[in-house]
Amino acid sequence: MAISSTERGSWNSKLGFILAAAGSAVGLGNIWGFPTKVATEGGAAYLVIYLLCTFLIGFPVMVAELSIGRKSGKNPVGAFKALSSNKFFPLVGLWGVICGVMILSFYTVIAGWAFGFAFEEIFYYLGWNAAADLLTDTGNGWKNAIIASVFMLGTIKIITGGVSDGIEKATKMMMPLLIGIIVIMIGYVLTQDGAMDGVREYLLPDFSKINARLIFSAMGQAFFSLSLGMGALITYGSYLSKKENIPQAAAFVTLADVGIAFLAGLLIIPAMYVAQAAGIDIFVGDQLASSTNLVFQILPALFHTIGGAVGLILGVVFFLLLSIAALTSTISLLEVPVAFVIDEYEVPRKKAAWGVGLGILVVSIIVAFNTSLIGTFDNIFNNFGLPLGGLLMCIFVGYVWKTDSALSEMELGFAGVKQGLFAKIWPIFIKFICPLVIAYNVYQGILGML
């Protein structure tokens, strides 16, 4: 028997969709990747260009993905099958599913590191140095595998609850909690010595630093931060009511993602300078530390330097923040292949979630024992795979399904959209501007793999 749309699920509210989609976009990259790119690639000048790129490149592609999803009511593979007889584009959808699966396979390992560090802070405070050292050893395969498994099992449990009772309910709880933790930590960090140096670095732009490399780096960050190119938003769009205004919903998701990324920067960059004021070296050579060095070396050293109950609370809360951000992303990464199995093979949700999730966990465990695979998978499926998927989606909407068909779908929840300014500008971005920009990022991804 075919799986009905009711059995597939739907969002209970627009807020539920926005928080879930924003949760998909807000992950570990937003919490430490974005702030450190700001710090190392032009400060506030990078921030300005990133904001422009998010709305000029990311937003139009998000609208396209949501339109494909809602019109078809399917996963990425089924969506392309439903909207065109072209045999190539279902392979594009399948590529998006594969990218999501492979990204999830190493993402759970990194998320496990963050989750483990929350307990490291507790063990360090208690003086259990051997246990603390074990949790800081990112090369320990058994430890990596165990914590990644816990993380994956939690993700599977949420997915088995379905769209409204699983994904929506979880993100409605986690997203406000995530924002609250960031705001509270910002309040503390900004009162510390050195914080204002970080604020100036973050918010006072030096436009002389803007060059082609910075612009395209910001474009890439904007594209990746919105979870574009892997079919997550096609899948989430397939659960949207026909009454919803797609451009408005996409705008809210984009604003939420940008807002949380901005807050993360306002936390992380001042925290780096607070660490420097405390005598901790925040530079690697002549460059500010970034990503893994920052999160798993400099910030824990800062929390240990603060010491006492305050250092403990800050450390635990920060790494729980990272864990929540990671979980909101792993939910969407797992939902894409689960929706694919539900739609294409008519498998009940619980069986699909456990089968797909445990299958990916096998790959995660392999990665846990061979962490060098993380860089390889990241280059192939993230840096190259997602832009390629986004580029082909733009081509599909612009030249196969046609932007007018997409606008007709949007009109169901946005009466008169075809007569407004949006209908004149959006097709230009989808047909010309976004493909050119994304094609450059595909090229950069290829160079990164050579």
C-alpha cells in the first residue's frame, strides 16, 4: 500500500517549520565555523559581505527548494520524478541524499566530541584527570564510536516521532534553548577583560580588506549555512501546507539563521580575546586560531583558567550549546534519507528511521576509528557535493521545471506573487546570478580535492 501524505506527516504550524528549518541550518559550522571565518578573513567586512550573500544567493535558492518540495510532496528523488520526465534530475536528488548521508556519518563523530567535552569540564573540575584526558582525546576510536552512537540513537529516536511529534516538537524546545544559552553567555563574556577588543574586531568594518577571495568565501559560507543543495529543504518543503507563503517562510528561516550566526560571532570572537587577556595564545602562526583548534583547545583552556564553579558552568553550558546545535542539524540530515525510503520503498517511518540510522552509524563508527576520513568526506560531499547539488537545482527550476511553474506553486499561499516585484527579480537570480556564483564554488571544491 502506498504511503499517504498524512502518514508522511506535516508541520503543525509555520513557527514549527521555521524553527525546524532554521535548526537544520544552524549547526556546528554556525557556532564556530562562521565566527572564525569572520575573525580570520576580514572581520566586520566579512560579516557585511556574508549578510549580503545570504540574502542575495542563499534566499533565492531556498525558495526554489521549498517550491520543489511543496509542489511534489516528495523527497528529493521523488520530487524530480514528479515534476519532470527528465531521467537525469532524479539522480541529482539521489546525489543530495548521498551527500546528506555521508556528511551525517562524520558529523555525528564531531558532534560526539562536543558532547564529550561537556563531561570533560565536569571531570576536570572534580580532579578526575584520567577521565578528562580520555574525553579530550579525539583520536580514541572506541570513545569516538561510543559517543557518536549515543548521538545517532538520540537523532533516530526523534525522527521516529514523525514530522510534527518528532522533528517539530524537538526543535521547538531546542531552538529557544540554544538562543537563550548564547545570549546568557554573551552577557557574561562581554563583562570580561579583553572582550571589547573582540567586539571591535567583529563589528567595526575595514572595507579595504574586501577582495575577490573574501567575497567568494562569504558566498560559500552563506550557501552552506542554509543547508542548501542536499535536499533537506526539498524534504522539509514537502511537509508544508499549501496555505503557507513560501517566500515569506524562506525569509524567516534566513533571518533566523543569520541572527543566530551573528549572535555566535558576538560570543566566540570576544571570547577569543578574553582568552588572550587571560594569557592563552589565540594565534596559530600569524593567524587567529579557527574551528577545531579554537573549540577543542583554546576555549576549554579559557574555562579551565577561569576555574571554580563559574568555569565549570561556562564550559558545560558552552559544549551543551554545541551539542544542541549539532542535534538540530543531524535531525534534518537523517530525515532526508528516511523520507526517501518512506516515499520510494513504502517503508513505515519507524522501520525506515532505525534501518537508515543504524546503517549510517556503521559508517560513523568506521570514521570514528579513522578520523582522517573527516577531511576527505568534507571535501567531497560538503565543499564539492552541496554546491554541485545547488547548481543543478537552479538549472532544474530555471530551465526544466521553469520559474513560472515555481511561481504558480508560490501563488497558492501568496496571492498576486506573479504581479509583484518578486516575480521579476527572483527568476533572474535563479537562472543567471545564483548558477554563476555557485558554479565558482563548485570549481573551488574541485580545486580543494586536487
